[in-house]
Amino acid sequence: MIYRRQQELLEEQILGQYAAKSAQSKGRVRPEAQCDLRTDFQRDRDRIIHCKAFRRMKHKTQVFISPEGDHYRTRLTHTLEVAQIARTIARTLQLNEDLTEAIALGHDLGHTPFGHAGERKLNELFADSGGFAHNVQSLRVVERLEKDGLGLNLTWEVRDGILNHRTSGNPATLEGKIVQLADKIAYTNHDIDDAIRAGMLYADEIPKEFTNIIGTTSSSRINTMIRDTIANSQNKNDIVMSQTMRATLMGLRAFMFRNVYQSAYALQEQAKAEKIVEALYLHYLEHPAQMEGEFLRLLDEGEGLERTVCDYVACMTDRFAIAQFQKIFLPQTWHT
């Protein structure tokens, strides 16, 4: 255990007083022998990277549904950008970079096909059983759905960060708070980049009240927000931006909602996606035997039909959902 212990001792020496130390983790639901090479948080990061849900994110919508082009963000590339931003902040503030990275890589594992459009529809369909939220589903993925129903058995700190990464959440660690903010910094800025690429937005349309503060390029905007966060969080038991920068970030988000997320084109495509999600959900409620084996096992284990169908649809990628919709609801070509 000498290698892991050396890293734990190094954390004690170089991390700040408010950092989460891996040797002081609250542990896992199921106790298990520790790795002789990696700390518990490093091990969690690796488990997330190697899980099926992580790989599926490469074919899940970030903002643009089924875009034609190789350079638009997916849920996976968004996740990697969040991790990069979060790690930079954590490292500079002498917080636990491994914990930060693990939370960042796992925060969107429960996202539905077609992004927030799919999430809204599943929340509506599953309302009588408690509703659907992607952060709660991300936790369910790592606790219940991965590893043939055993889950990844992650540490308490990583699970807390995943669950609480949304605006309404209150992460228990500063590392979790970093991911919560890095998520907003990442998607606000890369969605601007993608919207410009798609021709839905022109760079000079971004209000001067924001560009005068953070610049006109994606790089300058992200860099300015990161530096502001670091400057205002030094030696504090909190992760905060200056009032000016916070207002700028929130203003940019509001601008994007008006001009991109709620544009006529976006709403039209989201409506199509919601119809696919609804049709699949209702179909599998009537025909549960058509789901894949691992989800049939959930039924056998007493998870309940609605819960299992919700899990199955939520786990789908965009292209798998479209393929299943076509297979079930559209006439198939005859082959002779």
C-alpha cells in the first residue's frame, strides 16, 4: 500500500485546509479493499471513465439535436470541457483535483437522449412516480444501473457532487461546488460557439455589456471567468465569483435562452425529440419483454415497470432511440 499512502500523505502536505482529502473520505456503501496504487478518488474517476454510461455520452445531445457536422459538442465533449475547467480551478486553489475530476466526469451520466428535451418529456411521463431529473438519474446510474445492477460503489463525496451539481444543489465539498460552477461556465460558452457555427447566432450579436467584460472569443470568456473565480475564492470555504462576473454569466445564460435554446428552430426540433421519447416510453410499458436483458433483470428484482422503462429510455443514445423508433413505428423496406 506504500504507493497509495504516499499520495495520501502528499495530499496532506500540498492541499489547502478546506480541501477534501482522500484518506478522510466518508467511504463507500459497500466496504472494499483499497487499491495499492490509487487513492479512493482516483479509483472513482477510473471507474467512471470505464463504465458504459460514460461511453454512451458521445452519442447524446448537448444542445443541437442530430447536428450535421463533426465539431458540435456532445454530452461527452461537454463533460470533458467541464472537467478541464474544474481541474484548473481546483489545482490553483489547492483543492483535490482527483475528486473534482471524478465528479465532473460523472455529473451527466444520467442524461437522456436529446438533451433537456428528453429530460422534460421523461419528467412529464414519470411524474406520478416521482418525476425525472438527470442529476438524480446520474446518481442512479452509478449506484444501481452500472455493473449488472451492482453500481460502481463510488465514495460518498463523488456521489454527493454528482447529485448536487445543478443550480438548486448544495454540494458538501468545495470540489463539488467547483464542478457546479464549471458546468455553467462550460455550457454557456461552448453553446455560444456551437450556435455561431450553426448560423443561429452571430458573434457581434452578443451584448457589449458582456463582451466588454469577458472578451469576444470563447477562450477569453472562459479564461476570464476562471480567473475571476480563483481570485474570489482564495482562502475561502466557498467557491464564488465576483458580483460583476456572476451577473455576466447569468446574463449570458439568459441571452442564450432567448436567442438559442428557446428559438423557433430549437423548439421545433425539441418537439420532435419529445415525441420520440414519449412513443418509446409508452411502447415499452405495453411491451416490456422487448427491452434488453439487463433491464428485464431489474423487473425481476422488483424495480417496477415504470421505473425500469424510464431507466431504459433514459439510457438510450440519440441514434439508438431514433433507430428503435424507426424499427417499431415506421414501415420497413422489403428485401427480396
